[in-house]
Amino acid sequence: MQDTDARGSSPAFLPPQNGSSHRSSGYVPGRIAPLRPPPPSQSHVSAEFTSARQEARAMFASSPPGQHRRRAEANRYKNTLICFAVSSFSLFVALGIFMGIASKYAPDENCPDQNPRLKNWRPGKDPEKKVIIKKGDLFRLNSDATVHSITIQDGGLLVFGDDKDGSKNITLRTRFILIKDGGMLHVGAEKCRYKSKATIILYGKSNEDADVPEFGKKFIGVGPEGTLELHGHQKLSWTLLSKSVNFSGLACGHYAFKKNFSRGLNVRVIDQDTASVLEVLKFDTHEFSEESLKLQNLLKNRSPGRIIAIAVGDSAAKNLLEETRVTIQNLLGSKFVRGLSYRQAWALVGVIGGGNSSCNESVRDYENHSTGGKALAQKEFFTVDGQKFVVRAYSEWNDGVPISGFQVEPVGGVILNLLDDVSSWEPGDRIVVASTDYSMYQTEEFTLLPCPECTKHQVKVKVSLSVILIATRVLVQQGPSDALQILKNFTSVHLSYVELKQMGQQQIGSYPVHFHLCGDVDEKGGYSSKTYLDGLSIHHCFSRCVTIHATNGLLIKDTIGYDTLGHCFFIEDGIEQRNTFFHNLGLVTKPGTILPTDRNSTMCTGIRDKVYGSYIPVPATDCMAVSTFWISHPNNHLISNAAAGSQDAGIWYLFHKIATGDSHSLGIETKSELTPLGIFYNNRVHSNFKAGLFIDKGVKTTNASADDPREYLCLDNNARFRPHQDADPEKPRVAALIDGLISFKNNDHGAWFSTSQNHEMYLLRFNVNTYLPLLFLFLQAKYNRDGHSYCSSQGCERIKIVTKDSAKGVSNCMAKAYPKYYQGPAVIKQMPVKTTVPCTKCGTTQMLFTSDPQKNYLLVQINLSGKNELSRGQQAFISVNNTMFSFKDNGILVVVVDACTGTVSGNNLFSGVDIKRVGGYLKSGIPQRYVKNITDKFALLEKAKPLTKILQCCLSLQKETEPHVVAPLCLKEE
């Protein structure tokens, strides 16, 4: 409070009184309030207040007037600062508390279930209730529900509720969910993934209710202007083993031995590092004392740390010398061997030099031809790879029969060592281990066990190879159901980390995921966010995995297709383009019945309702083509995929002469035989019955008739892949690049190509045991091609390549081994030394170029022309994002591209004497750090004589402010 002296000078601050009776209305702590008239003098408080005022006046009156003013001003200034500090501190504390509370309880705008406009919806269980969610209906499903069907339309919204702990597990049972005309269904979001477990069960029988037009009976359907967003908890979808898994988890497999009447001491010597049984020995110490000495010498001569297992068979005590007993006691830590008697059952497992702590033994007395059970000794150990195993030895008499035996086997599960970080996988998750043999049916399923000793690259299973996760947090199941089907003009469809099981039926259009006649579903189709399927687990389904039907620009990423019928990843009509398959895995792709190419030999001859007359299909030529990846147009991209087991082929490229199916009426020209191959990079194929990779053939595009009684869409030998620039046969041919194919243990062919190209060189890569040999094959047609003709001027030429792996000897592939075909290398260049430490002064601050399909690609095309091509008017060129730089003269063309933006920042042609200036230009015109390898390579190439065509393309990414890509093209006369 404050007061004034008698002369009306500055206010004096007085201590506050108890209570609040003197506070004015609108009082705020920390602010100066004007003095109010005192209450009546009779009040005790008033008396104290008046006395205080009088004391203050007396104090001020006794001082000189100037000093009084200065002291009053100083006190006022001091108290003002104190008041300001206190009020500021209080304000910040209050603000901090408010912000903390606000941040704790404020809804996350990325989470659809935290929309404040949502109303909690609990429809209960009513199988006859047909729910329509329309305009103004914004529902949050918070509990289990069973209804007949759900239609979401006209701006209606249904969101699955969630919580931070992931404990709100919701199961919705319905016959179908139809989303159209502005309707929306959300389970999580890309930036706010669903933490609980959401399960949608589609129930009902095929003979119940009528079909919904274009969708069927049991389905999740997205019509025009519909939105479907399903986003489960993100987990690694699949990975590879980093170490081989041997039978039972041990390098040598498990060991078991059991025998009756094996008199004496039966001994096993076991390697502690690998769990392998090194020695199998028997010492008849009952009959011969020499056997006792042999056992003694064995134990003394074996290395410390070796595991020893001993079991008595029949009897072993009669001539077991005392010194041998002492040796066993000292080296293995036995407590019972000194007292071992006639026909006692005794078993021991110990470690040489390990003492009592490493020994486990058991003894049982013999009485009435029995020991009353086993003398069982067992001890657990770890291999150098961390695998836990147990060694057991046992001995007994049972109804007059002496029995002894041993076991060595893993315990507590088998640890799998994996290539990627799998810390997102949890105990209880189901995984599949793909076959690494010729048969896809060696695939096995496991449940993950708790493994506190595992690293982030390890898991433990109960009992070898790509490993996949088949359990996720968002599940759509129960079947056979019709499909999750999407139609054209949808608003938004994004699915990530969703599990689909028991979906699809063996009828056209009924597939687990079906994009039906959707057209362009990326930026080209007007979608700001590219439509994608990411991390789906599709398993134990009855018809295909993902069907792309007259749809372009779809991204399928990290998706699993396991144990399905018919073509798994299926491109349908032969007009679908620009779709990207990135890091997907398909395995155990079994035959189906829908199309002739889905069928095996029995189905092929048994299903004849669509052939003409009495024609009997020929399985080898009409059917038997079921594939994990069925690619009916070459302008699609396959990057880092794995086809790990199909009845016929892993990846099959085929070529439709015309559009088929529903697309036939659209009148779209496919030009599939002439279209250049899309990106094919780093794919692997194994355990397929017919072929790993197959590029050949087409399908029959006419209905069955008397002229051709075969079924529509059966396999046909009517197409050959012959890609041309812009799919124009009048323009130059372009190469089909198969970059990074790993193919192994496919029964018939690792890869089959049937094209009309005259290839100059293939690089074939095989996986053999633990090393990767590279086989370079130089192939040249005997006759030149006349223009762009189908074959050479003298007809088609075929070359058959056969590789054999013989264990009789090792060939160095030099002249001595193959004198007729030996060709010396033009240049020998040592491989760079492998980097053993992280690179600290290289690279760039951001990922500029990547095979990730969600990143933009920089399209660079380089075309070389020799003398013959130049004489026909064909120019050499470098094209960057369809901007072409061409030249006709001999020389070197260098194009410099900004690696961050993809724009061309310069191009220079060096011809004649100017060629000598290339090195200087690269050193001075471009940052030196990334041109060193280019100049070195040019110097090396110039020494190779004769030099016909040189193609040198270098991508260099660095930390400079203006990183570039250099694409030099060098051309010399033949």
C-alpha cells in the first residue's frame, strides 16, 4: 500500500494488512493500488493502521525536508524495481504453467481421431443395421461394433479412435464399407500412425444379399470422391539374413545318440565354439585296464575348454583305474567318479580345466535290474555366434537293459542374424523365413520369442533367405471376401502398414487390393500426393496380391505377398505404365484358376469352358505361367524387389499386342513390344520352378474360334521385345538395361531373354555359396543389322549360354583352361581398397540421388554413334530431363548438371586438338574434388588401342555449394 505525507509528497509504501478487506475492487497482485479511506476508528485494524501512519509521519518529520524527499524517492525507486521483478517472475511462471497444460492437452492436428468436431460413436452389435454416414456426421468409433454395412457419403467421416498407450483395440464387423461422394474413412494418418490395433472383419456368405454394383458383396470400396486412409504402426516389412542359418540353428545340426549294451564309458568330445561333435569314443573300462589308461591320456591331451560328455553303458567300474578316476576328478570336476561301482548309472558333462563349476553329473544305483530312472547330466553353453545349446548325457538300467546316450541341440530358440535393424519387431509377431532351396515349399513360419540378449539386428525363433513380418496393427481379414477395390476419380487413397489376410476370390475382379480403371493416380492425374501402398502384409489370400488395372503412376513399396493364388503383383490389361514396385517381396505364389496363365497343368486341361469346341489346351504353351510379378507393359519400374518362390516364374515381362480386358474398348495403343524398358534395378529371384526372370511371349488377344480354338488371354508366342526410342520403329533402338539381377536356385532358368537386340555385352551376376563371381560375356552377331530390322541381314541368330559348376577342379578361366575362347583384357585396373572407416570429407549434406521412388529421378540418356550410325544420320547425344545436346564430329562432349536441382549448368564439346584441354577444363571449370576420377579414367582409356566407342558417365555428389553431375561422352572413329 502507499500513503502521502501531510504536504502531498510522493506515496510511502506500507506493509499489507492481514485479510483482504482493504483491497480495492479490481485489485491485482503486484500492481500499485490507490489508498482508500480507512474504515471506522472503532476497528482494531483501523487503529493499527492509523498508528502506523502516525509513526511514519513522525519519522519523516524528524528529518530535514531535502533529505526526506531524497530518501522517499530512493525508496520509491527501489520498491518499484522489486515490484516489477516480482510481477514479471509471476507472469512468466503463470505463462509457463499455461503453456505446459496447453501442450499436454492440445489435440495433435496430424491425428484424425483428435479432431474436436468428432462425436463418439458406439453402434453396438446389430447385424441387421445398415449404417449411412452422411453430411454432418463426423464419428469417432471407440468400441467394438457389428453392423450389416456402412456407407460413408456426402462429406460423412468415420475415424477409428486411438490413444497414446495403444490400448484402444477396436474390432469392426460388417459385410461391406462403401466410401463415395466425399465420404472419408481414417484409421491413423501418415504423420500420426495408429498405435492400437484396428481390425475390420468382412463377414457373410456368397449367397446372402445382392451384389453392390461394381463392388460385389464383401468389400471395402472407394468410389468417386471417396477417401481412404489406413496407416498402421510402422515396422520394417522384410529383410535378409546376414548369416546362414543351419539346420536346428547349429552349424553341424543337432546330435543324438542312443544305444543299448554299450559296455564301458561312452565319451563324446564337443567343440565349445560350434557345438559340433569332434570325437565319438568308447572305453571298455569294465573288462580292460588298458582302456582306462587310454581314457586318461585322452583327457590329458585335449585342449582346455573342450566339452566332454561321459555316460556309462552297462558297467564301467571293474577296471577303471584309480589314477584315471583322479584325472576325471581333477580335469572335469567330478564328485562321483571316485565312488563309481558295479552297474551304477553315471553321466557327466564337463569342460576340461573347468573344475566343479563347469561340471554337471548324476548317478543312480543299480537294484533289481533297474536304476529307477535316468542318470541325466546336462549343461548349457554358447557358440561363438551367440547361439545357446545344451549338451546332455544319460545312463540307466531299464528292466535289465542298459541304455546310454547323448544329445547336443539348441535351446531357448534359434537366433537369426539379419541385415537391417529389426528393433521394431516384437515378441509374438509372426514372421516367415523364405526358402533358399529349389522348392518354395521349404518356406517356414515362426513366432518371435523374447530375446533380451539379441542385438537390434537379431531375433529369436522357436526352432534359411529373406525374412518378412506378417503381423501389423491395422488388420482387414476374414474371407473369402471380395476385395479392397478403388475406382476412378477417388479423392485420396493411401495405405501403409496394413495386414490383409483371407482376402479375394477365384473370380475376375475379386482381389485383396484392386485399383480398377483408375487412370493416372499421381501428379499427372492431378493428385498432389502420389497414391501409394506402403508396408502392406498380404498373406494367405485366395486371389492375387495387388492388381493394377488400367492404372498409372501407382507406388507399391515394402509390401509382402505371401501364400497367394494366381499372379501376385499383377498388371492386367497391358496399357498400365509408370507404376513403381519398390522393395516388395513375394513368395509362395501358387497356381490359380482365373486366367489360363494362372493355371498349372491339371487346371489347364480341366478348365475348358472358354475354349472352342473340343480343343484340349496344351499346358506348356497355353498355361503354366503363374508369376510373382506379372508385368504386361515394360514401362513400369522394378527396384530392389524379391521374388522368392513361385510355381512358374519370379518376374515375367510379357507384351500385349493390343489392350485387353476392359481396356480393349478404350482404343489405347499399347506399343508394349516397342516401348523401352523401365527401371530394372537390384532385383533378386530364387526358388522359382520355371525361371527367375522371364522376358518373352505375349497373350492371345482374340476370342476362341474355329480358326484358333485356344482360350482368350492364354499364353501366346506372338511377341518379341524390340524397344525403340519413343516406341517408334522408325527411330533408333534403345538398350534394355537389366541392372543388378541376383538369380539362384531356379529350377529351369535363372533368366530367360528372347529379344531381337544385337547385344554387345552382358554382365551376369550369380550367387554361389559365399562369393560373387562376375562372368563377362562378349556377344556379337555374325552379321550386321539392316537399319532397324527385326533380325540381322542374314536372318535371326540365337545363342545358347550354359554355365556348369563342377567340383572336380577350379578353373582360373585363363588360356590354359579355355584356349579357344581366351581373350586377354584390354586394361587391368586394381579395385580400390575397401574403406574401413567412415568417410568424413566426402558426400553431401543431403541425399541427392536415390533409388527411392518417392524421390525425383534425374533422367540422363547417353547415345553413342559410330561411323556406320553417323553415315545414316544418327547423331550422338546426351539428354538430361529431355533436354538434348547432340554433336556429329569426333570428340568429347561434357555436360555439367547441378546435382541438387537437376538443371544443366554447362556443356562443352572438345574435338580435334581441343581434346587435350579436357583435363584442364575439368580441373578448373568444376570443383576439383570430384573430377579426379574422371581425368584418371580418361588417361587410362586413351591408352587402350584400338578404341572404338567410349562411354564414361560419372555421378559425383559432394559438400560443395554447387554440386554437379558430369556426363562426358567420348566418340572416336572406328
